[in-house]
Amino acid sequence: RKPPSNRCYFCHSTQDLQTPGSDEWVHNEDIHMTSGMSCSDCHRNGADHMISRGDIEPSTNPHGSDAYLKAYNPKKVASYSCQGCHMGNPDADDPAARMGGHLGAPIPEHTGIPPVHFEKLSCTACHSGRLPEENTARVRTARMHKLGRHGPHGRVQPQLPHVVTPVFARMANGKIGPHNMIWPSFWGTQTNDVVKPLAPELVRELAPDQLGLDADDPERVNDWIELTEEQIGGVLKAIGKHDWEQEADQPEAAPVYVAGGRLYRLSSNGVVVSEMHEAAEPYKWPIAHDVRPAAQSLGSNGRCADCHDKNAPFIFGQVEVDTPLKPTEIQTESMTRFGGLDGGYYQMFAFTFL
């Protein structure tokens, strides 16, 4: 039984917010879809309904998960990854799977591309997602933003959280690939450097005045209800007055706020201070679709400058930092941070391509 791809889209699709809704028709589908394939051609499953992913390289387990290996036979599933389908899985038991060209997939030549690229980059880095531009774009996702709902439910159009893409970051297997990403924003408590989020309902109950909840229709800036450091300080003080249950021999939980990649807390004299913290790091997940035609891949036709120009967004693009603090200001981080790359080195390297 083979479900139509539109069934998958209810949960697994994205909406490009850079293109107005009336112009969405200009977008092309994933090249596999336009070639007549369906999602289930690659994302297969047996009677256990454990649908295979396409990100397993031959005979490896980039997720480092025993449960993942228990659910799938990597030698079989790897034949349906990008590499296994197009170039073959050398460890497959089936001789046809070792040859590549699965389901008529073209076998790429990658003419002129040094092999080191295949050691450091995922297939999706060059072939999938939006083409990178100077700044990341925003998308909405089916599950996060409830796309595809019918009737009165479909009239609600949530914009938050803001999902930015593409972010070229390290994947679990160490290679660089495109990701979708969101910046966390929440109130919480911190004990022994461990941050735990608080339920929004509780924060509203503890600090309604400081949050300005008396306004019937609060003004939104960039979809956010803007917060000031003064408000943050007021809410943190209100949270700090709450009688928290704590375990014996544990220090008192300190109220904190996380937004825009920073953790905000009260200093010993009651002043709001901020710092980088692991809990404020953005959440990101690798993407594989939509796959673009080969002619639209990075580096196609020998265009090394797609990635190695001194202004190439693949390396030197700017990633939007989303936050309710000063939301009218453009706040960004360099793409090199997420790829773990030395910006100075790659700027110098780019001059060798002039």
C-alpha cells in the first residue's frame, strides 16, 4: 500500500514566507516529486510501520542511537539514502543496491569537485533547501504552525516561533548540512547552572502587571509583544518571590529569562545582566527537502565561487537572531559560528579563487 505524497504533506511541509501567499504557485516541488516519485518510494516501512529516514550513510549510524539501529537494518536502509540511491551502497547484500542508480536515479559525476567536499559536506548541503542568500529566510512548518487545517481552524495563522533557514551547521555525523532553526524564548529557574523552563501560565499568574497583561490588544512588533530589560527585571523579581519547593541541600532556584541566544538574570544588587548560556543556544534540525535540480545545486558547472567567494552566503551569510528584545533592530550571527568554521581562514582562502 502506497500513500499519496499529499498525505505526508499534512505534517511534513513548509511554507516559504519570503513569497506572498498569492505568489506561492511560482515555487517548484522537490525534484523527486516532479520526476514522478512519491515520499514512500524512499521513506519505506514494513509491517512495524517504522518509516525509514534518508540520512543514513552506508553501514553507519550518525545518530549514535541503539534504538535507531534496533528499528532499522542500516545495510538495507542505507540503499535509500542520497548516496545509496544515486551512487550505490558498497556494503549492501543486494548486488543491485551496490551499483547505484536505484529507481532510475542518475549517477552523478561531480566533475571537478575535490573529494574532500564529500568528507566534510552532506549531500543536502549543495542540493537541498532554499538557495542561500546574504541573510537567512523564514518558513512556517506544517506541525509547528498548523498548516493545512480546514474550516475555522484554518483561519488562524500563527507566525511564532520564527523558523529561519537555511543554516549551514554541523550534523550529528560531523558533516555540514542545511538546517531549520529557532531561538528559544522562555522564563525559567536556574539551579547549579541547570535551567528549567516555567509554564507560561504560571509566569502570567505571578507577574501579570509586569507583563502588561491588562492590555486587550497589545501591540506586536515583528510578531512579538516587545519586552524591555526593565520588564524582564520586574518579572524576574516577581518569580523570585514565589515560594518554590526545593530539595534538601540544594541552593535556592534563581529566576532567569532566555531569549535571543542569551540568558538574563538578576545580579546581586538587583540589576538585569545577560550572558551566553547553553540553555539559550538555538534549536536546529537538519533538512533534506525540497531537493533542487542538479543544475541548481551549489558548485554545479564548476562554480566554486558559490561557496568560496569572499561574500558567499554558504560560509559568510548572516543568521537572523530572533528575540522580543528590540525586535525592530536587525540582529544576526555569522554562519561560520554554526558550521564551526574559522571566518578569517576562509576569507583568506576565498582570495585564491580570484
